Amino acid sequence: MAKLISREPWWAKRPTEGQQDKDVDWGYLEIYDDCSFQFDPTRPTDEEIANRKSCRIAFPDNKKASI
């Protein structure tokens, strides 16, 4: 079974230009050590959304993300 390496607040659908965070559908992007990912539609807290990081996932050298 793959191990979870990152769980970050992420939008379900790309926001439109000028759309505010409070109006976006949020969830969590979960990334695993086998380079797979899934989206959990559970809404993060407003604090988690405000403090979210940009996409900075470091995959193991011998693996690439499969999108």
C-alpha cells in the first residue's frame, strides 16, 4: 500500500480570475510515495486555506509524477 507523503489544501476546480478563496470549492490533494494522487473533497479550515503552500512536492529521484 502506498504511503501518504503530502496532504495539502487544494481547489476542486481551478478558480476563475478574480474569484475569492471563500467562493472556491476546496478539498485536499493527497500525494503518495508511489507518485499517485487523489483528491479528498473534505473542506479544509479557513486557516488551512489561508496558510496553504504552493505545489512543492519532492518525489523520489527514481520516480516521476503520473498525471
